[in-house]
Amino acid sequence: MLSEKFTRYPAADNRLLYFTYLPANIYPQVSAGVYIATGIVLSIQAIRSRAQWWQYILAGTAFAEGLGYVFRAICVNNTTFTLYVLMTLFLLLPPNFMALVNYKSVGSIIGESKVNARWFWLRRRFVNWFYFSSDIFSIAMQGAGGGMLTSAKYRDTGKKIVLVGLIVQLFFFACFLATTFYVWTHRAYSVSMGPRDSSPRSAKRKVMFTIVATTALLYLRSIYRVAEFADGYGGKIYSSEWAFYAFDTVIIFAAFVVYILVPLGPHFSRRGSQGAAVLDDSATVASSRSLVEERK
């Protein structure tokens, strides 16, 4: 199948060697512009809300995505080994850093709520370091495997390494979503109000929606990536450019739209934060009673 594609074009065309198809000429430029503009918007939002330092990771991720599409735009007409490796890494790895922001956000909510958690997986230190470490491990696996994919000699090994990194990431995404839903549904956990929030309950609903929605989108994108690498170099998914733009470009951009429309920054601001807002006395009493009953 792959050899048939190569016979239709000059053998020296590196685009077919790396992409297995002739990439479109307009989409990379548009995507680069959109992601760079997204990074600028996220930077302005973070500065205006005086967000914690880790909120700036989102802007950096958007700029990195934009740079990846710049490399892809160059590869459209001049594909080289170095450019393809850079493009692959900058489009494969940056979305993983978006997950770090969500992990840190939930960890901060748990810490500021000061709930005496019975389960270890609901403690701030565990959430911060466990999910952070898992994400770094996944990034390292995908980065190492992604670099090997461009070598014919190590391509199969690289594919297996990337697959392991992606599958590990899917597992921890699922665990994190379970933790997040627990925090969302238990009233003892609260969120600091932003300047546009009408109540602490509204603030929590906004923050948890953003975290769950973006994590779900990242989960869908990872499923596509698993299918792509499992299908193999030259397979139908790998060779379908529309699938890449539909299940990677659009999905990641949708996650950024959620971050922009329902920003996390105002709820994790450096502007004289006094900790999480208490929802109401009845919620506190209810949570205390539930903890006592559990211990019994």
C-alpha cells in the first residue's frame, strides 16, 4: 500500500518519506496563526488576573503548538529530517502540559479547602506529585519515541514507546477525572471566587467545568493518537491528514477555547488570596457529619 503511493511521485520527495502523503499548504499556516493568537490571549488573561505562575503554562503551550505548525508549514515545501522531528515533537508533546495545569488546579482546591481527607488519593500532595510525575513520565516516553519514529531502523521501537506513553496517560487521565468528579460533587471542597462570580457555588461550577471539559478533550485526543500509532507508519490513520486536523488540531483548540471562555486564572490569583471560599454553614456541617459517619 505504501509502495504504491511512492510510485506516483518522485522518489526524492521527502514529504512522502516522512508523511506518506503530500501535506496541504494552507492549513498549517492558519493553524499556526490561530494558536499564536490563542497564546497571546491567554497571556493577557493571566497577566490581568495576576494568575499563579503555573497558569502561564497554558499560554506557553499555545505558543509551542503554533511553533509546531510553523515547522509543518515549512515541511510542506521543504521536508528535512530535522524539521520533521521538530514538527513531530512540538505537535505531540505540548498538550501534555495542559494536563499539568488541571492537576495543579485540583491540587490547589483540595489544599485550600482544608478537608481532612480520609483517602490518600484526595490529599493535595498526592494529587500534585502523583499526577505531575505521571505526566512527566508520559511526556518523556512520547518524546523519546517520537524522536525514534523518523528513523527507519528504530521506527517500530519508537512506535511502541510512544504507545506505552499514551496508554499510561489515558490511564492517569481516567484516574484524575474520577478524583475531579469527587471533588466537584462534595460540597466540602470549595473554590475562591473570581471578580465575576455571583456566588462561591457558581465559582466552583465554572472551575470544575473547565477542568473536566478540557481533560475530556485531552482524553479524546490521546485516544486518536493511540489509534494512529497502533495503526502504524503508513496506515490509514497515519496517512489521513484530515484525521490529524480533526482529532488533534481542532480538539486541542477547543480545549483552549474553554480555557479562554471560562478562565481558571481569577480563581487562583496572587492578588491577596485568602484561600477557598466557604460555600455555606450547612455544607460544612454536612461534610463534617459525613466524615464522622465514615470513621464509625
